[in-house]
Amino acid sequence: MQRLLVCLKRVVDYNVRVRLKPDGSGVILDGVKMSINPFDEIALEEALRIKERGQAEEVVVVSLGTPESQQQLRTGLAMGADRAILIETADELSPLTIARALRALVEREKPGLVLLGKQAIDADNNQTAQMLAALWERPQATFVSELTIDGDSAKAVREVDAGLEVIEIELPAVVSSDLRLNEPRYVKLPDIMKAKKKPLDTVALADLGVEAESQFKITNTGPPPERQKGVMVADIAGLVSELKKKGLVDG
């Protein structure tokens, strides 16, 4: 396999306590630490391991967003990716638009495998990988916790509601990583310095023939409701009685 394409999204670091804007129009980002989406970082680690096993020649990381996303791409390069591509846009993009942009990039790069995180921790949509596979008309393996490449095919262990599911897919394909796929490596300072010399190309979203359109618009953002105080019950009968009062079980 010649090339692996890994998608990285710039998100608020998972250790940061998210704060909302007073007018409810979104999340405060000024001065907030931004990082690679954790699931995407796992996808990149898996791509690097595939290359280190001699099953791929090049790892390319790609992100969509403003020039600030170069920071996350440079982190990806420091982890071990060979080059990076920024699809530059200042618009908020829906998963379908992102999938269309990645589909156009796939036509240029001709990867043998596209890896993404199963979802982003900001919007939690869990849609882009599936949409990209449909647009590309190639197989997909989502929620992958174990991946084995064997020539022109791959065996994936998926985490599903009933437990684990093992499937085999033909390459090229789309894979989305689950939390237990691997543990990403620690980036060392010398690798960060080397990453500054690696190529990072920029292409405008419009140059890929994709319009920044969205079918949805977020009109208001609010905090989750406060957790209600629990009720202590003496026995099963008391539990059933409380559930009936809340309308959670039939009388």
C-alpha cells in the first residue's frame, strides 16, 4: 500500500472545562487550549504503526479549517506523518460537506486506506466516516478496536452493542477508530523541531469543487440540565412507587 490518509480535527482539549458564551451562541474559544481530536489521534497512531510494519510507504494528515489548524497538523507531523494538507475554510462545515471535501482529496491522493476517529468530541456527530465511504463507494469499518492489514484486505474488530464483531474488508476502504484501538505515542521535542521542515500544503475548499453549505444551523447553545437529587427508597416496592410517580413505569 502506497499511502495512508488520516483526518485530524482541531477541537477544544479534552482536559479543558468548556464555557459557553453569555448569549448562548456557542463555546468560548479565546485563549482556550486546542488539540487534535482524541479519536483522530488514535487513528493517526494506527496509521503510523501500519507504516512502521512496512505495509505503507507514506502517511498524510489532513484537516479542514482556518490557518490555526496548522498547529494540529504540525503535531501530526511531529508524531511521524510525512506531510500534511490543510483544506482552508472559515465556514462551519457539516459532516456531509467535510465528507465531500475528503472525497475530492481522495481523488488527488489515491490512498489505500483513509483513517478517522469514530467521532469528534465537540459535535459528537459520528457521520463523516460513513458518508465518505458512501461517496467513495468503498467498504467501511467503523468503531474499530483492532485492525490487521493483509495485502489488499483488512480484518477489523468492531465494538458494537452486542460485544465484538469481526469483519473483513477490501482495500481501499475507510476505517474509523475506537478508543481501545491503541494508545498514541508521546511527541518529543526533537520530533517537534523536525516537523517544522516537513511539507504542509494548503488548498482552498472551493478549489476542490466543494461549496461550504450546511443543511442545519445551530441557533442556541446551553448547558445540560442540572442533575436532580436522588431519592432514597427502603425496598423494591418503594422503588416501583417512585418510578410510577415519574411516569417511568406503567401503573
